[in-house]
Amino acid sequence: MHVFTSTEGQDAAAHEQVVFCQDQQTGLKAIIGIYSTALGPALGGTRFYPYASEEDALRDVLDLSRGMAYKNALAGLDHGGGKAVIWGDPQRVKTEPLLRAYGRFVQSLGGRYYTACDVGTYVADMDVVARETRYVTGRSREHGGAGDSSILTAFGVFQGMRAAAEHTWGSPTLAGRRVGVAGLGKVGKVLVRHLLDDGAKVVATDVNESAVAFVRQTHPQVDIVPDTTTLITSDIDVYAPCALGGALDDDTVPILRAKVVAGGANNQLAHPGIEKLLADRGVLYAPDYVVNAGGVIQVADEIEGFNFERAKLRASRIYETTRDILRLADTDGVPPAVAADHLAERRMAEVGRLRSIYLG
Ligand SMILES: NC(=O)c1ccc[n+]([C@@H]2O[C@H](COP(=O)([O-])OP(=O)(O)OC[C@H]3O[C@@H](n4cnc5c(N)ncnc54)[C@H](O)[C@@H]3O)[C@@H](O)[C@H]2O)c1
């Protein structure tokens, strides 16, 4: 079944469909993973990345597509979970023909999978993909798209953080709290603005000098620290990971000073068991895929004909969803990450089951 090289040993058993796509002329090598369509067509972005091996690309698409099923379920969307990876260095191999070849493979799935932007793909790329398929979101506003999804991602993270603040300190505001933001990219810099508007003090870091320079210029009141270790060991109430995955691991959790973790990054828990380590240390973790769903809410809205206010209203409900999950976690005596998984699985099962009712 695999066209690139052997991938024996990979477990795709839980996924509905995994499609390998190849076009030798353009150099396209893509894998589309559909974890579940129980709630509707799968929705998730396309990651364009120079994986070391086909195994790495396959592992990533399997993990990411599964994660999207959970994220979309708790975001209240009528979408299942899917994701795609294009294996290659986008700086070197991304071309119009390659993106269009990819678009044709997306189209060939007949709407079982809708794509969007992810690491290595941008709004302009989705406009190109859209020339071959109608099953694409994250296009530019000029092409009827929702544009940059990080606007509502940051807004949603802020809503989830408010719920975590209420759960911890009794009031849904960050006013007077010190929040540490690691990563001042598309999501992090917008989150900083929401936090300052709410009356929080912000301390931040980024490895990229231009990202730091932008925040220094726009928000001179933000304290910049040299690195993430300095950030998480400083006197902060909330830690907001907004850079890459794996921010919470066996080294970072023991030295965290924050009482709350809520941030935009995907896959913050480095491995299973970290959620328990956080709970044992008395750190409240607002599950990443719950609080960072604003972006997928934004692009899902595009399928109906994008309306920013409608999408924003839906993203604002991340506050209630996070609050309910934190309460459920307390009631059930489990970490919030476990409570979130249970709720997502319940919605997929209960709403997904309705499709078994025969429509004449
Ligand atoms: N953009 C979205 O709509 C969206 C939606 C959901 C989740 N996410 C996730 O949020 C995170 C941020 O996304 P983004 O769109 O802002 O990406 P981005 O690339 O614009 O920003 C990431 C920033 O993190 C910085 N960074 C990288 N390594 C770092 C380190 N070790 N310490 C400090 N800073 C570091 C980078 O320099 C960059 O400025 C990612 O994990 C992404 O998967 C984004």
C-alpha cells in the first residue's frame, strides 16, 4: 500500500483512511490522514516539512489527524479529524505545480477531507491549492477565505486562560497576574495584546530577534527575558507556551513556578504521564487542543461563507468549554487533559451514532 518506502510497524489501525499521494514530476510526496469522519468531513491543515524519513512523516500525520478529531469535537464543529503532511523542504520544493498536484489529490477524496494551513503552508499556498479543489480553507480574504487563523487562535487561548484563572483564583480575568508567554509569533504576539488589555503584566521570550523586536516596539511595557528557562523559573502566575510542541516535559514541569498553564502551542505534553506530573505539583493545565481551537473554528466558518463575528462568537465559547472541563476533571478526580479526552470521545460517539439513523 505504501508507495514511498516500507513503513512496517506503523499503527494506522485506529484511522479510517490514510492516503499516500505521489507525483514524481513535481516531487510531491504527501500523506493525508483521516482519523474520523464521525462528526462530518475531516478538517485539518497541511504541514509542509522536511521529515527525516517517511516513517517520521507517517507518524506525524497519524498523531496530528487524531488530535484534530478531538479538537474539532470539543470545538463543537461538525467536522471529523484529518491532517496532511507534505514531505519535503518547503523552501526548496514548494512550487505552484506541486501545490496544485496536492490539491487534485485532496479533491479526489470528494470532500471527506478539507485542508487548511499549518507549519510550512500559508494563506497564499491555500489560494493555489484552491485552484484544484473546493475542499480547502484558510484562503485569503480576497478569495473568500478566512485569512490568518492565528487571530482567533489567540483570542480563544485568552478565553481558555480566563476560565483557568477563574477556576484557580475565583475571577475570570488576568488583571494583576503575571503571565509568561514563550513564543512571540503569530499567536503569541496577539495573545500579548489581549493580556495587556485585560490588565495583566506580561513577561515574554522568543528565539527570533525580529519577533522580540516587534513586541518591544508595539508593547514596550512587556518584560523580555533571554530564554524559556528564565521565563518559567521567574515569578509568573500563568505560563503560556506559544512556540513549538513538547513545552511540558520531565525537565520543565518540576521547575515551573506558574499555577496555571494555558497556551497556543499544539502537543504541549511531551509524553503521556506529564498531565499527572502537573496535577501532582498543583499546576492547573488547560488542555492545549481545547484552548487553541480558535483557528480551526475560524477556518471551519469559511466553509459556510466566512463571517468573522460568527466565528468570533463561537471561539468565545472556548471559555465555557474550558470551564466545564476543569470542573469535570475535579468531579471525576482526573487531570483536565483526561477529562477533555473523555468529553471529546463522548461527543464523537453520541453525535456520530446519529448517522446510523436511516434517512429515507
Ligand atoms: N496559527 C494558528 O492558528 C495556530 C492554531 C493552533 C495551534 N497553533 C500552534 O501555536 C504555536 C505557535 O503558532 P504560530 O502560528 O504563532 O507560529 P509562529 O511560527 O508564527 O510562531 C512561533 C514562535 O515561536 C518562536 N520559538 C520557536 N522556538 C522557540 C523557543 N525554544 N523559545 C522561544 N520561542 C521559540 C519562533 O521564533 C516563533 O516566533 C504552534 O505550536 C502552532 O502549532 C497555531
